[in-house]
Amino acid sequence: MPRGCRGPIMDMLHAVSDIVDFDYVPFGNANFILPECGDDIFCWTTTCSVANPPAECFKGKLACQHGEEECYGNLIETCAKNATAQNPLKYMPFVNCYEGEGDVSRANMEACAKKHNLDAADLQACAAGSRGQALIAKEARKTVIVPGRTTEAYVPMAWVAGEVLSDIGTMLRAVCRAYTGPKPAAC
């Protein structure tokens, strides 16, 4: 996650987590390699961003915009989400630590897992096995059903009340504007 996103996301979560349905999707500009597409994300997005994408869209080897290291990081983060029962107040601090200065090495994963009370061996086993593959396929499915997703889509993308935010720094303000219940103090 780009450094400029971490602050606004964590600020928003700490301020209004009780009124937000937050889901971080660690897939980015990645794709599963299809025989007809190879590692071409534009072909994958066109083929798989349909109402009922073929099952093969979510199987096999991953290709990531920034290479194998990013694919490994996506798997680790997906496994961390799963290990924390999808609780962003638990997995996002790990994600922020892990991606820190762009170091998604195993050593950094282990240090961040220890710091945030996650089992590094379990994260590694998950990422290397069928559990991680099944979890990352679910994350991939989320990216292809995004309204307005195109082959030119940028990441990270954030939505509030179905609208894409052009500036992630406005996330808290957008959440407060969209919320129709009694406004929390942070709003």
C-alpha cells in the first residue's frame, strides 16, 4: 500500500470503525495467468471482469505488477486478514508494518507478525499452500466485480457509498458525509 494511503486509512478506521464496513483487498494490479492471456493483466481483466467469469480466471499461477515479491506480499496479507477474522483494526496495523518502506521480505513479515501478535509460521504456511490460493482467489474475485473497473484502473482504489474516491486523503470526510446515522464525534 503506498505510503500516502496508510495514514488516511488508519485515521479513518480509528475514528469511525464502528460505522464503516471496511475491506482491504490485497490483490492490486495482479492476475492469474490464463493460457489465452499469459501474464497480460489487460487480457485477464477483459476476460474475467464479466458477470459470470470462468472458473479458470481464479486458478493457477499469479502474475503481479511488481513481480514475485508483490505476489508473495499479497498472499501474506490475505492470510493475515484471514487470521484476524477479517478485522481491519487487527490486520491493517500488520499490513502497514509489513509494507512499511516497501520491504515485503520474509524477515520483515516475521518481525511484523511478532509485533502484531500474528503467527508468522501460520502466515507462511497459508501463503505457500492451498489455503492461501483459495483466499487470494476470493480477493481476485472482489477486484473483477468492482463497478467501473477497467483495464486502465489504478490501485489503490477506495470507495465510499459506491463512489470512487479521487483522493484517498478525503476518506474520513467522505465516510462522515455518507453516513446517515448519528454522526460520531470524529465527524
